[in-house]
Amino acid sequence: MTSPVIPQNPAERMVHATLRWTWPFYFVGALYVVGPVLAWLLAGLAALVLYLGPAIRPDLRARGPVPPVVWAWIIGMAVMLVALWIGHLNWGLGTKQTIKSSIGWAKGWALLALFPFAGAVLPIRREVVIRGQCMIGLWTLILLPVLLAAPHLGLPERIFTSPLKAIGGPGPEYFSVFLFTWDPASWTPRWQFYAPWSPFAALLGVVQVCFALEERDKTWRNIGLAAGVAMILFSKSRMGLIGLVACTVGPRLMPLILRGWAWQVLAGLTASLAVAGVALARAVTDGIAAFKGARADSTRVRATLQRIAAERWENEAYWFGHGTVQPGPHIVEYMPIGSHHTWWALLFVKGVVGLLAWAVPIAWQTLIALTDAARGPRGRLPLGIVMTILLLSFGENVEIEAYLLWPGLLMLGIHAAEVQGSRL
């Protein structure tokens, strides 16, 4: 018998309903719209709560003042918008393109500030977000047999593209419904679930597992874990397999840094490297080579994109970038320069200023999560989320995927408020 988690205020009801209906939203191609709309609604409600103070209804009163790290996200994403404007001005991209890119910022980078802000201010309980994420897992497990059977039944990959694509976005795949996709390298099926492509689905599976591990109800926990692992395995993503181990085990090992015996063990292992270090280094090198060789074409394209982005950033637009991504040559299969890597993409598109606008708040948030995870279990989920986002940033553009990462971003705000509350 599972225990229900009942939303207790309008903010929790909005979050709970959006999570519960994630798959139905995907079936109509609306997820890319739902994420930004929810972000601005929650942030607007949070601003109203702060403005009205004690005059607001009791069940919506703010947790407390906005934590400093959340202010860092707000300022950082505002700087990101200014860098965008300056980049467009420097390269003469015109008013129309500037407006279009600003709307893109409101649907992308802005979400990295809006959701933590809403989570830090609004009285949204952890268990509501955790249970909602497990509900997504239930939908995933129910649909999994159909998804796995689709390529063997001769069903099409893409079954629907929503008219909502007229709103505009990074590409039609953000508004499309896929049963599966064929991997062009091996011509075997891969599954992307409710994500626009498979590697991102794997990292969403990692987030799913991180949330499920914190679920108190055993039935829902098992559902969430099974769904998350299925997303990671059937997406066939190398990054997902790394995340499954690193982002779940790592946070649970953090308390060991405060234990004296753990440091003694570490010292012993370090000393043993004098004997086994060369062999270990060779094994690691061989492992990395095998990892890259598993999808050699993908690795080559990504490495070339990063090299082109680095060279053009340094030589052409050091401080504020090029303002937008640009078409890539044939050698990178015409992939846009400034894609597939958050850090190099930021340097190419928004320069050093844009990179710092992202690096400062994410480093601050990571430090808070690391510290709290070392002290106790409260920090495990936020640290797992931050680690997943960082892992994602080295293979994807975080900003265009924030619309699906929003439960984790909301949890970062909740955690920041919890840490601040424990210090007051």
C-alpha cells in the first residue's frame, strides 16, 4: 500500500500536476512550451509572495529571504542576456535576430534562475517533487513495452510533430513524438523516451534515479529506480552509464571525508600507486580509448566542434562572443558551431563574460551541495543533480534542455533555502 503525497498549496499543485502529466504533454509535443511557462508562472508567484509578505495567504508565505546563491543565478542569467545583446550588436545581427535570441534566452538560460528562485521562495516540499518524478517513472514503465516493440513491429520512428513548433525553438525534434530512433553508426534502435534525443534521455534517467533514491515509499522508490535505469540502458548512452554510478554513489560517499579512517585508507591507496601506478595509468588510458571508440564518429565530431569553437572564440570574439551559433562545415556534419558542449559553446556564443555568468553560480551551488552532502543526507539529492548537470554540460547545451531539467533546478532552490534556514 503506497502512501499518498497531497499538494497543500497552489504552488505544489502546479508542480505536482506538471510532473504527473509529463508524458501526456510529450504526446502532444508541448513539453518545450510547458517548461518555460511553468518557470515564469512560479517565479511570478514567488515575486508576488515576496512583495505581499505577511499579507499573502498563510499556505503560500515565503520560506525566508532569497539565498545568496539564488541571487548569483539571477544576476548571472541577467548578465547572460546583456552579453547576448552586446554580441548581437558587435556582429550586426539586427533587431529581428536580437528579439528572437532574447526570446530564446527567456525559454532557456532564464530557467536556470527562475526555477531555483521559485524553489527557494515558495513553500514547495521536497516530497512533492520526488513523488512527482516517480510518477513520471510509472508512465515510463507502462509505456516501455510499446516503445521496445515498436522497431520490431515496423512502426515509424517519428509519429507526430506538433503544430506548436510554430512558436519557435531549437528544432522540430523538440515538438516531435518519437517511438525510437535508428542509430546511424550501428543501425540499431535507440530510445529517447520524452527527450529530444537519446543521450539527453540517459541523463534524465540519472536524474530519475537520484530522485527515486530519496523516495520514502518503497513501492514508488522501486518504480522510479526501474524507470531511471531503463532510460539509461535503452538510450545506449555512454554518458548515462557514467552518471548512473558517479551521480548516485558519489554523494553517498561524501560523509567519508569527515571520517579519520577514510583519510588513512586514502593515504594507503595513494602510497600503493608507487607500485601499481604505471599499470593503473595504462588501464585508465585504455579504458578511455575504448570509451571513445564505442562511438568514434560522435567523439570525432564533438572534438572537432570544440576545436573550431575555441579557435574562433579566441581569434574573433574574446569577451562577448559571436552572439549566436553558426553553421558548421562538412567535417562536423554541418552541426552548428557552439553546440554539443556548454562551456565551449558559451565561449563561442557569449565569450568570457557569458562563461563566467554560468561558471560562478554553478560552482557556488556545487560547493554548497558538496558541503551539505558531507554533513548529512540532506545534500545527497542536490549534489547528484548538480553532478548530473555538470556531466551534461560537457556533452550538451544545458540551456536548451533546462525545460526538462526543471525538477532538479527547483530542488536546488529548495535546498538553498533549507541550508540558509539552518544557519539562521
